[in-house]
Amino acid sequence: RKRAEEELQRHREHLEELVAERTAALQRANGDLRQAMTQLVQSEKLAALGQLVAGVAHELNTPLGNARVVASTFGEHLRVFAAAVESGALRRSQMEVFLRQGQEAVDLLERNTARAADLIGHFKQVAVDQASMRRRRFNLRETIEEVLVTLRPQFKHTAHRIEQDIPGDLELDSYPGPLEQVIANLIGNSLIHGFSGMEAGCIQLQAHARGPDQVILRYADNGMGIPSNTLNHIFEPFFTTRLGQGGSGLGLYIVYSLVTGVLGGAIQVESSSGQGVTFSLALPRTAPDRPASG
């Protein structure tokens, strides 16, 4: 009997060792998975900043191109004027024309450089918000308009449009960077999935206050919609219906994580196949404090 008890004890100890080893292995695997997930999420953020840079280049082309044309044209006027002065044949009417052309050139240069400066200011604000995840007080409509400017290149050569109805008095004390990324990911989801095969899709952004402490942000598109058998899975990491076509399956997972995590809100989705999709975000006007480690 004693030998049987000793044998049982050895088996028990061996089993405990196996359990400890398996537990440690699972913890390591879980840690590796979390690290891989973090890296993938970071790569998604870098991709978003890459789109931001593309937006900068695209939007600055117009005012800087205009300024270059103005400078070139006025340079030609200047050469003609200088030749007239050099020849001694300058007439008063020529001087008046040159002064008028100079004033027009200055006005055009001021308008276009001011436009470029405004665009750079918008892009800088969005880039800082997205890169730093910093908290600040911001106007909801202005912040959404800024991020929409950065996304214009994605709508180039399409008939898709965005309509927005957001009051100008909605102020939040929160994290604009994560909110901007949420909007960008939802729009990307509409362009890639919702409007696939469509010529002219429409996205609607609406917001209103719900009591003194909450804002409801509604995002809707009139695209293909989401089949009921996949609707419950869209916020899961790596879930994608376009496997092998460049989608990471993290876009809506990041949306859910940011809304329910750093923004301290909730998100609901309504859709059916062929009927478009609606995302309803309930956001606190004052976001919860983030942990010191976050």
C-alpha cells in the first residue's frame, strides 16, 4: 500500500510538472500572440499615416501648382516690362498694366499660399493626434472635417460622396487621434467592401448630443450591406471576407477596440445584405482616464 501511495505521489508530482510546463507554454504563446497583434495594429496605424502623407501631397498640389503658374506668368510680365524700361519706350499705360498684373499676382500668391498653410495646419494636427494619441479638448465637426480632407485622394476618380450633418457646438474632452482613425477605418471599409462594384456610393455622418454627457455619432453607407451570417463576427480580429486580397481583417477590430477602449464608448452595427450598413457610436463627452502604462 505504501508503494502504491508513493507511486501515486510521483504521478501527481509529474502531472503537476506537466501542467506547470503547459501553463508556461500557453502563457508564452499568449504573450507572443499579443505582441504580434500589437505589431499588426501598429502597422495599421502606420498605413493610416501613410494615407495622411498621400493626402498632404494630393491636396497641396493645387495651391502650390497655382502659385507656380502665377510666379511663372508674372516672371514673363516682368521681362517684358524690363525690356520696355531698357529701351526707353515705356509708356504710362504699360506701367499701369504691369502694376495691375503685379497686384493680381500678389493676391493669387497670397490666397494659394494661405490655402497651403491651412492644409498643412490641418494635416499637422491630424498627424500629431494620430501619432501621439494625446488627449485634448476639440470640436467634433472640425476634427471630422480635418480627417475627411486627408481621405480625399481615396475618392479620386470615383463618384462616391460623403454627406455630413454635425452640429458645430459639440465639444469633447477626449482623444481625437483614435476618433480620426475610427472614421478613416469605417470609410475604408465602405470603399473596399460596401461600394465594391458600385459606381456612386453615399456615406452619411450625423451626430447629436444625448444628454449633457454623451454624443451619438452615426455612420451609414448605402452599400452592399453585411450578410446576417457574418454580422456577429465583423469586430473579431482577422475576420475578413476578402482573404488574400490585401485586407488584414483588423480594420473593424481596431474600430471596436478604440471606441470601447480609449474613447470609453460603445458601438452597434445594423445591416442586412443589399441594405447598406449603419454604425452607431455612443461616446462620452469626457473620455475616461487612461492607465499610466497606456
